[in-house]
Amino acid sequence: MVIVNALLWPGTKICEAMGIDPESDQGLLRSMFNMLIYLTIALAVLWLILA
């Protein structure tokens, strides 16, 4: 569970900062925030590698 908590940490912190329970709505908002964060990181890494 430590790895799962580490991967979900950014979305959890964003939801908590916005006053939203991360477990409400089955974590869909938390997943969206995580997807946006990891997409940005992945695109930046690919851009650095391929540039």
C-alpha cells in the first residue's frame, strides 16, 4: 500500500487543499488530478529526451 499511497499523494493533497474528500465520488477527482500531474511530468521528460 505504500507505493499506491505514494502514487496517489499529489491528487490527495490537491483535493484536501480544495476541501474535497479524496474518497468521495470513488476518487474520480483525485484520479483526474493525478492524471494531469503525471501527464505533465511524462510529457516534459519525453520533450527533454527527444529534443
